[in-house]
Amino acid sequence: MINKEILQKLPKLKLITIRSTGFDHIDLKECKKRKIVVCNVPYYGENTVAEHTFALILSLSRNIHKAYIKTIRHDFSIDDLKGFDLKGKILGVIGAGRIGLHVIRIAKGFGVKVYAYGAYQNKFIAEVLDFKYTSLEELLKKSDIITLHVPYNKSTHHLLNKERIKLIKKGAIIINTSRGAVIDTEALIEAIDKKIISGAGLDVLEGEELIKEEKQLLYDKNKLGILGNLVKDHILLSRENVVFTPHIGFYSQEALERILDTTVQNIFTFLSKKPQNTI
């Protein structure tokens, strides 16, 4: 956390450039007071995270994870491995921002009908991509697949809580590549155990909020330790119908290059007195 205490130790600091989109770990009010410019990387992984979303969807829809577990146990039967087609299903996208729209574009290639819920609605894009904006309640009731692409803040904390999860269409699957705490973990476990949902694909877990920048997972051993301890004994991960990846939705060669390129550009544009991507 870059807070007032740290900033006081850096009286000559003029620029903070962060290698992420989120900036809730920066005290912007104190930076503004000290006339410190703060820049972020607003776009780098929209298609990257969207592609990973479909990797998780397909792992569940075609029982790829379950099949892998069976084969390493030398069980090559196809019992319990019958999947389902995506074509004709309803995909509910919670958060139709840049990542959500990439998910919708990919979904149309599978012949999926899409419902979307979000604070901002672009009717023109909805017409072009052929999807429907709807209420959260209707989306939960009608979707066969629900995927979350919202930022984490006070309004999205436990966005899917016990009451809302009860609305979900029986047998649906949930995908989360945003932030762990947008889903109430206890409610999710209960929904799996009671077969309200048939599976979950998770790239994030509740408790990860200590990890503010994805790049910390690459270079900060302490943050890796936090994630490791979180994963090790997590009750969700013992379920065969839960597919988990360790926060790698952002992690492609191209996305990393975009992060680095934009960060370097942020520094050079600041030095040329034309700062970009300022917060």
C-alpha cells in the first residue's frame, strides 16, 4: 500500500506508475495533495482474460478436468464424463466492460445467447454484438453459464451472496476471473454441495485482496506465499467439479509485453511533460 506514511519518506517523488489497471492500493488523495502524478495500465489483458474465461468454461462443459483426474488414476472409462454443448445455451455476463465485451464476442462464435448486466449500458454495442441487457435477477434465473467481470469494491463485495445464489438456474456453472470476494465463498460451497450449480471455474479466491497487482505474483515471494497458503487448504478445491487456476487469467506473453510497454510509455510521456494514463 502506497500510503501517506510511505509518501512522506519520498519528498522528491513526482511520478508513480503502476503495472496494473486497479489503483486501490494507492492513496490518490495524498498523491494529489503532493502533486504526484499517478499512471496505470488501463488496457492490457481484455482478450487475454476473456480467452481464459472460455478455457474454464470448456473445462467444465466437457469435463476436461474430471477426465484428467480419472486418467491419472488409470481410470479410462467415460462414466460421468458426458458434457454439454455451448450452442443454444444462455451465457450471463456480469460486468459488460472491456473484458466482458470480449467474452461476448467469443461467445457469439459458439452460438450462445448472451444476457449482460452492468452499471453502464451501450445499446449500440448490444445491437452490434446481438446481446441483451437485463437485471441481475433475470440473468441469474435464466443463464446456464454465469461469468463475472466486475472490479472489486464496496458495491461488488459478495455480489453473489447466499440470497442471490438461490436465484441461479439449477445446474448452471459459475466462472470467476475477476476478484475472489465478489462471490461469497460459503454460499458458493453450499450451492455446489446442494447441487444448485453443477460446477465452478475459478481463477481467483476470496482472500486474494492482499494481492493488488497481478505482476506481484511474478516477482513478490511474499504474495506467492499468501496465495499458496490460501489455496493449500481451501475446501472448494477438493471438489471434482471445481476447476481452479492460480490467478493466471492475465498471464500471457502478449499481455506482459503490453504491461511493460505501457509502463515505459507512461514514464517517457511524463518526462516529456505530456503524461498519459493518469488517474
